[in-house]
Amino acid sequence: MVETMDELIARVQGQLYRLQDLTETTQGIRAEESSPDGAVTVTVDGNGALVGLEFSTAISKLSPADFERVLVETAHAAAYRAYAERAGAITAFNEANT
């Protein structure tokens, strides 16, 4: 419970600053994952959106089906890492506001 208007304003400003920090943190998330054979490297942002994709010469050894599988599995692993980092930031934000 707040006692004065100044305390209320200070509390709201603190929450706003934490929310801005959360926004900056989530916007800055980048997760990179490489396939075990190094053929594919995927980078995603905090929303799991693809922001980078690299192939090594090892892709020439993959069949089309294997290439598809490796690409999807690697992208999934990168998105999983990004979501985990984002979840950690959101959890920290929620804990700070309770």
C-alpha cells in the first residue's frame, strides 16, 4: 500500500523502468545453434524469428531429405534456446514486480 502520491509515482516509474529493461532485453536476444556436423548454423531472435542462416560445405554431403531434417532440427534448437532466454527474462521481471 502506498501512503503518498510521491510513493505511488516512484513505484509506477520503477515498474516502467523495469518494463523498458525487459523490452530491451527481449529485443536483444539472439540464439545461435549449429547442427552437429556443422553443415547448418541458424540464428534467431527472442521471438524465434530467423535472423541468420549459414551453410558450410558439409551440406553437399546431405541428401535433400537430410538437409531438410538438419535445417529444421537446428532451427528448432535455436528457437528453443531463444525462448528459454526470453522466459528467464520474463520470470525475473515478474519476480521483481511481486
